[in-house]
Amino acid sequence: MPGELSVSLWRGAEDGCYETYRVPRRESQTVLDVVTFVQRHLDPTLTYRFACRVGVCGSCAMTVNGRPRWTCRTHVAKVAGDDRLTIGPLENLRVIKDLATDMQPFFEKWQKAKGAFEPSKTRADAIEQIRPDSPARRAADAAIECINCGVCYAACDTVRWNRDYFGPAALTRAWTLLNDQRDAGNAARLQAVAGSGGCHSCHSHQSCQELCPQALNPTAVIADLKRRTLAAYLKGEIAP
Amino acid sequence: MNVRLYVWQRATAAVMAPLVLVHIAVILYVSRQGLTAADILSRTHGSVLWASYYGLFVAAASIHASIGVRNVLAEWTALGERSAGFFAVLFGLALAVLGAHAIVVLVLT
């Protein structure tokens, strides 16, 4: 596939601007390939993140032609019909430099939503036998493939408007642990996601569901969190 | 928004849903029958039923709308949650007072 791409990349921090580069177009080229070409051949000062290049690590998400995407699994042919690409940092996060954002608030909210596993057994206990095909385990597995790429967080209008909102990824993680029969921290977790910044702030715009590269459905997850926290509140198990 | 506000907003919405339908039916009836204000007031005067109906409607609407306004203020303005809550309570009280005044006029005049 001969030809050239016109690639506009965000340069600088919050007060930066887009600069345009010419990148040769290639067969099966990904957006991450394009960014890497610029850094390796045109401007070595370009800053961006990546690690695995195969959609596992979740570190290479950027805004591509206005939408947050995992760049390592996004083919140029899919998003650049007119040979133009505009690639910026993820939205809703502070820009450190160029295409790298500060992910700290994202992971802090993950912790506020009690996203860490709380073991119910010690190492002295026997390993719990859990059938992979049991309904409980299937529920725990339903959204466990989240790679914390931040695409849903960048796509979320509520995150944009409400800086305290945990966001789809943190709430999805909390939901996964709520479904995990080995976890012992669900009372505190329900309390955390029922409070200000929790699941009830979601407006169900469904951008997370539409753009999740793992095809997860955080909107449905958050709706279930609303039901569960509502039931727990009405039973007096959690405080408002 | 926390779970308590969520419960109140959903519960008041559930209360209002049938009330809105009856309210619309009443509007259609009044307009199709060509009732004047005097005709309406003669029917509602001293009516405990209409006072209760619109009293419940006003209470539910005041709570429901103020929670919504709180969210709008918190998300779309620079106000924090506490300030947004304060203004939302004022808004809800204003709705309640205006609604109560309308009911008094409807039933006691």
C-alpha cells in the first residue's frame, strides 16, 4: 500500500499544539506503528507510552481522530480513510508531555472503589476449589479482562464533568470483585461505590461500552452496581 | 450523587409517573370541555382529594427537581457539591412554596 499519511501529533504539555508529520503508509500498519515511526525516524523527542504491542498491557491508549483507542490494535486502514491521522493524549487526564498523560488519578480512583482483592483465606488455608463454569465464577469472569487502558475513562462525559467520579474502569473492577466468591471486602466495596463519586453518578451515556477495546460493557456493570447498592441501602447494610 | 439521593430521585419519579398521566388527562378534559377558570375552581374548591393529589405532586416534584438541579450545578458549574446542594435545597423550597400557594388558591378560593 504505497503513499503517505499526514499525521498530526500533540506536542508539549497542556498548552501544547498539534504538529504535522509525513509518515509512509504500509500494509497492516497500526496507529502505534505510526507514532513509533515518528519517534524513531523524525523526532526522537516525541514522548509516548507502549509496552506489549499486542493489546495486553493497556499502556498505549491515545486519542485517535477524536476517539480514545488502544493504538497497538488499531489499524490505520480502519481510522484513516483519507490518509490523515490526528493523534493526541487521552482526554480527562493531565498531559505530562506529548502523548503521555498522568494516569495517577485513574488508579487512585481504582483504589477508592476498593479495586484491590481482599483475601478471605490465609496461606495456611487449603486452596479453595472453584469450578470455572460455575455461575459465580462466570459472573466474576465477565469483566475481568479489563486491561486498565483508560479508554473508557477518557471517553466518559461524567468523568469530564465530575472530577470525583470514579469512572467506568474502577467501577468495573469493583463489580468484578463483588462477584468473586473468594473476596472478603464486599461490605466496604459496596459502601465505596454507593457514595459520592460512585456508581450513582453515571448518566448511562454508554461511551465506555461503545469504545471499550475489550468489548466489555461497563454501562451494564454500573447499572448492576446501582441495583446492588440500592438493595444494600434499603436493607440498612450500607450508610448513604 | 450518593445512593440516598438516588433512591429519593427514583422514588419521586415513580410517584410522579401516574400523577403526570392523570394531570395530562385533566388538561385534555378541561380543554375539550371548554371549562373556564371559574368552572375549574368550583370543582376543586374544598376538595380534599385534589388538595392531596396536587400536594403529593408538588412534594414529589420539588424533591425530584432539586436533586436534578443539584447534579447539574455540581457537574456544569464551578460550585462544589456542598454549594450545589445548598442552592438545590433553595430551589426545591421555592418549588414547594409556589406549588403550595397554587394548591391553596385551587382548593380554598
